[in-house]
Amino acid sequence: MIHYLLRIALLLAPREFRSYYGEQIAAGECDMHLNDVLDLAVTGIRMRLDDFARGVSYAVRRLIKAPVFVAIVALTFALGIGANVAVFSVLNTVVLKPLPYNNSAMLVSVRAADSRRMSPPALSLPDIDDLRAQSHALTEIAGVTADEVTLLRGGRPISLGGLAVMPEYFDLLGIRPQLGRALTVADSRPGVNNYVISDATWRADFGADPSIIDRAVTFDGRTGRIVGVLAPGQLLVNPRDGSIEPQDYLGALPETLPPRARGARYLSAIARIAPSSSLTEVNAELALVSARLQKLYPRYDSTFSFSVQSLRTTVLGGAAPIVWTVFAAVIGILLIACANVGNMLSARWSVRDREFALRRSLGATSWSVAQLMLIETGILALAGALLGIGLAYAALRGIGGYALATLPRGSAVSIDAATLLYALAIVVVTTLLAALAPFMSLNATDLNSMLKAAGRGGDASARHRSRAALVVLEIALALALVIVSGLMVRSFIELARTPLGIRPSGVVVSDIVSLPDARFPTLQSRAAAQQQLLGRLRALPGVDAAALSVAYPLSDISLNFDTSVLGKNYPQGTEPSAAGNDVSAGYFRALGVALIAGRDISDDDTARAPAVVVVNQAFARTILAGRDPLRAKIRIAGWNGTIAHWASVVGVVADTRLTLAEAPVPQYFVPIAQAPPIFFSAVVHATGLTAATLGRQIQDAFASELPTVAPPQTFTVEDRVALRTARVRMTATLLGLLATVALLIALAGIFGVVSFSVTQRSREFGVRIALGAGTSAILGDVLRRTLATTAIGVASGLAIAALAARAITSQLNSVSPFDPATFATVVVLIFLCAALASLQPALRATRVQPVDALRYE
Amino acid sequence: METAGDPRAFLPLSPSAFYILLALAAEERHGYSIAKEVEDATSGTVHLGPGTLYRLIKQMVTDGWIVEVDRVDSEDPRRRYYRLTPWGRRIARAEAERLADAVRTAMERRLLSASAFA
């Protein structure tokens, strides 16, 4: 027994000690006890630590003598590791961490599909009742919709944004208010106005007063109560758009208002699936439920169906592939950095080749040399990591803040324990990878060839090959990265350039405001308020067109309604649908939308005038196909307090896009005075004013006309485009930045290798120049070699780029993943850069003095 | 390898190191026999484990306090013998003098009586 333990303990000691004293120690083993074995083990580890400490102090002393080398390597590592740390912290928080809710893996969002409609429809209250009654796989379900209220505090209106939810929302997600209680079924009764507010609202608007619970407060002109306060930082999910962020409040979804009509679909829903069921099973069950409902309610449901998707997928939206793409890019950069540092280390250690070869011939093991290399590389990697973590922190704080806002849970990204652990793992892997090249070339050379080469400056060919191979790897990875970022940049440009069909600048639009129905209970009162506001907006100095409308291009509001053309018969459930909008006179003029035929909406189109409508070209082309649009009458759905009615088409306008991604859809425009909406925005075009000035004037107009409504924020159309393209721009910018870094490191690698090789071959060049070789011959030789290496790198890089481009296809808008222009441009760019990087050393080769070169012969 | 100068620069020695030097003061010994001798001389109160012993031996050989001698053990050819160098002997003597000084002080302060040496 002692025999075996002793052998194991001996293994802990350094090899040198073991080989010299192992046998002697074993000779005394018959007299040994367990404490002797322990003594041996402890001493062995101690000796190893001592060796390590000696190695570290040796390496530090060596490195201090080469501050420039240390700075370059540490900086290269800092870029590679820093980029990794920053992106990993994003990946971890946004993609890897589970949602911050109870048993979040079993949470799903309920999706609806309607084959007749373009944009994904929502759910109605009866839909949710049906799911509750008919699905066994969904154990809990809660309807949700975005909501807003105006809170009156000390006579000042404060606009709050929140969610109206069914009370089940609290239990489903496991949300426990820090103060007061959650919403209950009793809070959904008509006439009850109870709210749970966020910690931030509680602090900002109520001075963190704990006695606020159950006190009467004015919400939207009605008396309401605050029954609870959410925990600080509580993230609330809205399954409609997958947003997960703090909200100002949670209100109860009214049970009966708006009417429980099957077709009143404005809700989205989250649900919990039974622990025993899978998503596939749930969807199979929902397909059956949908089929049953389609038969039961052909009027509403003939083309309508339900499905579920994991809530995680809904929340992530398109973010996961973007973050993974950027993560792959930073791994690429780290590999390039390792290859480059490997080359630099290789060159640095090659100076000592003879010493090592000699040491080894005298019995030193490769391992002891490798240990020195690993320690030196490890110190450099650690220094790089510390610097890199600092860079990552600054990056996340600086430009990152803006980029992170476009990602779900982006505000929660920080450099936490998991990130630091990742950084440590990266340091280990980086050390091993970077030390691999010098170690391999060390083993590839033997004493004999080394001594022969001594003093003659011939670069061992094995070493040169391994260095060239590393440069090929760097070029390949850099090329792939530049191509992927090039595709992203093109995609962003295409998206940002998407013609919306409206005037590109000078238009200021407002956020949506809603009229409190307690103050404006009738259509007439709303119409009057809107006319007054409109009058004031038109009178603003410099304004040449002002209008009110429910939606405008990129407003995020799209209301789809069934419609039909008078005199045409539709089988039940096949009526076409179109995007409806209520607009005032001046809307098309303000946006610069051309009138194609007929007339514009005018101020005379009041409630007392005949019902009219303007349609866009897409409507005329598809729904009115084959008819004279200006003689058609179409059915306008009842909405917002109006009833369904027939209206004459009096004008056709050019198409506009509602979103950047979708082509123009059929749209109709109802005069605002004939269907005054509860919520609306302003659209104003002015000349000779800055957007900020115009925006302030619009806000002042709202404040004076509607003193009980918080004035809306204003934006330019360019702001809206920037908002919609923020995520794509962020990805393009980030990848562009990373690709530039990758390219620079790779070019430094090319420069280093060519430079080294020119120095090594200076004797050869001297001889050739002495024999009459011209400048162009020498220059050509060096450049040809560089370009040959580059060509191999480009060829392998194209293969990597093709794979990478295929992986990101889903993120490209109107750009082919194999876009020939991008590929060709980048290949030319890489060759140019490679030639440029080798130009200086090549010129140096032509200036070799034959006398100097031959002196050493 | 420092073999000149003031041996007091290396004091105090660790007890283990001092006992090893003591064991080698009389005769050449192999490692295992050093451990045995130390244990006997201290009536079993000082036990040198193999790790401690050979680490110190290695260090002392490197520093020139002891040398390995060419002598084959008839019992076990794996054993190697060590001898004190003159430099090692000076260091051992210096440590013994340091300890003797300490003992003298202890007697003056009546911590120890002369009968302890009886």
C-alpha cells in the first residue's frame, strides 16, 4: 500500500528531483508511514510552486528588458481579450441567462395567425376564454396589451406608459410587489381603476411615500387607486413585441370594456405549459382547437389559428443570431491575435534557439523550456486580459450603452462573475494557443542544424513555414470578418435607403396622445378638440402643412380592418383587409405624398358631409382591381365609437410604406372629422425652422389646447428611420469595427513576417545585387512571395466567409449573402493591404549593400 | 556556490538542516541512515520525512555544504552517500555556537541548571 502511495506522491515532485532521488527514497520505503508519504507529497508541491515562482521572476526580468515587445503583445492581447469579454457579457445577459421569472422555461407566448391578413393579428378576450376552456396543455394564460394613462399630480399631467394585464399575469411570472398587493379579478371589474406602479414611478412621482397604498389618485381624469408598488428594476414582458423592460405601471385589463367582441383583437398573451407537455404537443393541440373554432365561428375565425412559441424566443426576437455573429467575430479576432503573438514569440525565442538546443543536448527536457515559454506567454496574456477588461468596461459604458439599448435586457449587461470566469478561461486558452507556435518550431530544430546555421542568419525553413502558415490563418480569418461586416454594412445602407414614399426631411411628427374619455365622451367633443388643435398647429410660424392622424409611416401603429367593395360578392370569410387610418386635411401635403387621381381630404369633409375615403395605389390595384376607383364605394369598419358604413372613394394617393421591412400594403384614409379617434398624433411640415424649434412649438400647441394631456414627444422622420435601423446599424458598426481591428492585426502580422524574412535573406539579396540584379527584380521577388502567401490566405478565407455569410443570411436585408460586389471588393482590398504592408521591408531589401552582406561570408 | 565568507550569514538554520549536518559530522551516511541517526539522536522527537530530507539534501548539495561521495552500498546499490564539506562543517559549527550562546543565556537567567547536562 505504502509502495503505491509513495509512487503517487513522487509524481507530485518536479521531474528532476524525482529522477535523481526517487530511487533513494524508494530504498527506505520499508520503514515509512503515511505521514512520510504526506511529507513527500507536500514537499513535492512546494518545490513545484518554488519552481513556478522562479520561472515567473525569471520571465518578468526578461520581459522588463523588452518593453516595446511587451507593449505590442499586451495590446494585441488586450484587443482580442477585451472584445471577447465585452461581447461575452452581452451574450451571457441577453441570450444565455434564463428570463427572470418563475420556471421561465415553461413560459410561452400565444401567437395568432390569420391567412387573410399581412401583419400578425392579436387576440380578443373571447379568444383567451376559448383557449382557457379548450386547451389542457396551457395551464395558465394571461392577456396583455400596452397601455398608457395620464396621471394628474398637483395639477400637472404626467404621461405614464405601462401594460394592461389580466390578473393572472402576476402569478404566471411570479411577480410579487414590494409594497401592497398584486392585481386580482376584482380589479378587472368595470369602474374599478386600480394600479400597481413601478418602484421608479413611486420614487419619482410619489416621493417613495409608503402611505400611497389605497389612496385616491386621478388617472385619466377618473379617480383610481394605487394598490401596490413593484420591486425595484422589475422587468415586465410584453409578448406583443417581445419587449422586456421596466414599465411605469401595471393596470387591470377591463373585463367588459372594450366590448367582449370576438373580432376585437387587440391583446397578446403569455401562458404556462403543463410540465409534461412539449411545445410540439401544445401546438398540435392548438391546431385542433383552432380547427374547431373555425367551424364554430366562421364569421370571425374561418382563417384564424393559434400557436405558441417559447417566451424566450419571443423576447430574443432577432437578437440571438446577431449576438452570436458578433461573438463568432470576436473569437476570430482572438485567433488572429494568438497567431500574431505566436509569430512574435517565435521570432523572439528563435534568438535563443542555440541556447535551448544546447541545453537539451545536455539533458534539459523540452518540458522545462516549454514551461518557461508558457509562463512568459501567460504573464503577457494576463496583462492583456487586465487591460482588455478595462477596455471592455469602457466600451460597454461608452458606445455600448447606445448599442445595448437595441437588445432585450441590454440595460442589465455588466461585467459580472461569469464574465470574469470567462476571461480567466480565455487567458488559459490564449496562452496555450500563442505558445504553441514557438514551441513547435523549437522542437522542429535540432542542435546539429542549429549549430550549422549559427552566425549565418539562415532562417530554418521549418520555422519559416510555420510562420507563413500563421499569416495565412490571419489573412483567412480577417478576410472572412471583413466580408461579413461588409455584407452587414451594405444591408444597413439598403435598409436605411428604403424609399418610404414620403418627403425625406423637414417633417416633424409627434408621439401618440390619447384623449381621456371622461373629458371627451362623445365623437363631437373629440372632433371639436381636434379641429381646435389643428387650427393652432397650422397657425405656427413657418408651417406650410399640418395634420392630425392615427398612424403615419414608421409610427408602429397599423390597424387592419376587413373591407369590401360595393357591388362585389365575397364568399363568407374572404373579405379583403386593408390598413385603415384617420387623417385630417393636409396629411398628404405634410408628408409630400403625391395625389394620383381625384381630390385630397379637405376640412369640409365633416361628420355632416357625405362619407368619403381616399385610397392608395396598392388598394386601387388589388382590392379595386378592374374598376374606376373614383366611382367605387367601399365599406369602412366600425371602430373607435363609429359604426360601419359605406364611403365613396374620392382620391387615390401614391403608396407609402408603413414599416421598413414590408412593401406598401393596401391602405385607406378616412377624414378625421368623420371618425374622430381617441388617440392620434400630429404630422407637421415647416420650412426655415430647426426640428427642435418646431418640436417645441408643437408641444406648446398641445399643452395650451389640451391642458389635461401630457404633451407628446416629437421626432423627425429621420429619427424614426434611425430608431428602426438602430439594431442593424449597431451590428454593422460593431462588425465593421471588429473587422478593422482584425485587418490591422493581420497586416501587422504580414509586415512582421516579411520584415523578418528580408532580414534573414539580406545576404542572398546582397549577392544577387552584386551579381547585377536590379531593384525591380528584388522588389518583385519579395512582393511575389507575399502575394503568394496572401493568395492562399484569401482562398481559405473565401471558404470561411461563404460559410459565415450563409449563417447570417437571416439578418441581411435585400443583400445576397454571396454578394459578388462585396466579395470582390474585399479580396482586392486584402491584396492591396498585403502589398502595402510588405512594401517597406521589400524596399529595404533593394537597398542591401553587397559589401555589408558579403562581409560576414 | 558560495564557500567563503562568514558562515553566520546563513544562520539560524532550520532544526532539520542542523540535525542533518550533525548526523554527517561524524561519518559519511546515505539518506536513509541520516534520517535514522537524527531520530535516534533526538530520541524520536525529530522525524525527517523523505520529502523534507531529500529536498534539504538537494539544496545542501547545490550550495556546497555537503557532497555526494563515490561509494557503493553493499546492501542496496540505490543508496548514495554524503559527506560534509569543510564549508558545511563551518556552518554547522557556527550554528552550534549560536545555540550554545543561547543555552548560556538560559542558564544565567535560571531557566536551565547545570544539572541538565549531567
